[in-house]
Amino acid sequence: MAAAPEECDLAVVGGGILGLAVARELKRRRPELSAVVLERGPAVAGGQTGANSGVIHAGIYYLPGSLKARLCVEGAREMYEFCERKGIPFERCGKVIVARDESELGRLDELERRGRENEVPGLRRLSAAELHEVEPHCRGVAALHSPATGIVDFAAVARALAAELSAAGTPVVTNCSIEGVESRAGRIALRSATGADIRARFAVFCAGLGSDKLAVAAGASPDPRIVPFRGAYLYLRPEKSALVRSMIYPVPDPDLPFLGVHLTRHIDGHVSLGPTALLAPRSPADLLWPGTLRMARQWWRTGITEIRHRLSRRTLARAAADYVPELSPGDFDGGFAGKRAQALGRDGKLVDDFVVSETERALHVRNAPSPAATSSFALARLIADRAEPGLA
């Protein structure tokens, strides 16, 4: 296992797909830099990168002009290219976003407008009959079809990035949890859980669930705060997987940065249903923070629905049957779960776009929800653009 250096030019905190992509981008620009990636877990991709639906998003949902919109479309193209070069399995299986009835057509129209303005490749509107041709077992009055949406194992991508960095002389140090941050005479000192310091000229924090605490330790504002959400998925029994050819998504609520419960094919052959979206506070302080209380007052009805989905497999399975009527609760067995590091403002609003902030000798990724994995190479360029002056 690689050891953390006492001194370096660049330290990247977080060995998920984004932290590794940032280290790779900065080393490609400045190969003379001594750099290190510091990961708290026993292996890379142990957090959000390794516990998600594995979808390479095409860029339909996001407000035109937002970072998400621009970086998702760019990032998806680069993700496919990287996987082809590295021999990482992926599939452009496509997906449909389905309007169940007439009441959802207005929101579907808005998604179509966004997708076309974001230049999502191949996007087309489907009638009920055309939907049946793409997904024969799916029911709906209309849909959007995105043939460029795909699936991959993002943890495999992260491992390939880590291997590339290690081969080029940039150590990826695991079991290295950073507990404190301090500025010192032209350096930023990162205190590890063992008590040892890593002193760097500049640091980039891609720390997921711990991003807010490390940013505050470095002198940043406590707003926004990370309030984690737990997402749970059920697996469809293999004998029923033919009922879902690609991916089947609902028309989402435009006021929430979640896409709703959906059916997704995975690169390993599984088909999953999920995720639920329940608060998973790190401590009572997360629950008592003013932003959390304000969010709860606004979205309590949505919270009750998510609790029902979490407590009852039957209730969650009924959400799938809204789109694929042949599915029943007995068709699901097993599953997996992950946590989403969702930034929440003091005003109670869930932060939707990517957020990167600065402190002395450091950049902090304060919010990197989906489609951060899809966008990782493009987002890494934006972060590198902002980090380079600190490494001059």
C-alpha cells in the first residue's frame, strides 16, 4: 500500500471517481507536480461512486445553462471514450421517461425542451404505440426516448483511474482519513486520523459526505451543509428481467433534485428498482440544523411517501407496476443501498447544481450529486481550471 508523503505540491482528498479524475487532469496539465490522492476507506470508490445505479446520463433533466447541463453532455461523451480505451464494459441501452397519464404531459414537454436545448443526442418523443415498440411491457400515454443513456460500473472506472495515476507515479493512499485542516506558512496541512500531517502547496477536497466539515475546518462558510440521503434499491428476479429492456423512469418533480423511483438495467445483468430517498443524518446536529427543519416543513408529504417505500417492499413494487403492470412484489429479491451527499442551504432548499468554493490554498467540491459520475471528466477540467492558479 502506498504511503502518504510528508510534503507535496498537490493533495486531492477523496478517492471517488471525481477526486481521481481531478488528480489525473491536473497531472496531465502539470506533470512536474508531486501529487497524492488521499482516500479514507480501504479502497477507492467505496462511497457514492461504488453504490449507485451506474447510469451514464445524457443531460435531459438539467436547466439549460447550468453546470449540470453543460458538463453532463460533455462528460458522457468522454466517459464512453475512456471506457472504450480502457476496455471497461458499458452499454448504450437507452432509457424512456414515461408520462403515465395526461396530467404529466406538461412536465414531459418541459423535459423535452430542456433536452433539446442541452443538445442531448438522439432524443425523441414517443407516442403510446412507439413506447410499446421500445419497451413492450411498459404502459404510458407518451414518453421521451434517450438512446444515448447508458450503463457502466463507475467503480471500475475509478479503479482504472487509480491504476493510471499509480503507474504514472502519483500515489493513491487508502485508509487515510483527513480529520483536520490548517494553513501554515505557504502550505495547507492535512491532519490524518493517525496524527501525521501531509503538507501541500494546494489541496482539492472531493470528500463527499465529509465535504462540508472539511470545508468549514479550512475556513469556509457552513452553508450549504451536507445532509445525507440513503437510497435503497431492490433487484428484480432474473426470470423477470426480460420485462425491462433498457431503463424506465418516471417524469420527475421539477422542484426536487431526485429523479424518482425507476427501473434500471445494470452492466452486471441485474435490473434494479429504486432508489428510495430517506434522510440519513450523520448526527442529531444534521436533523436540528435550520435548513433541515425548513426542508422537512416543506416536503413532509414526500417524506411520508419515501418512508412507506422504505418500510414496505409491496409499496415500492407498486410504484414499478405503475409503469410495468406485470410486475408484483414477489418479483423482487435482494438489493443494495448507498448514501447521497446532498447539499442543503440554510433556507431549506436542496442545492441542485454543482458547487465548488475556495479557501486559502484549497478548492472544495461542496455539492456533486448525480450526474457527477457521468460528468466527472468534464467537471474535473472545471476544477483544474480553478486550481491551477494556486499551483503556479
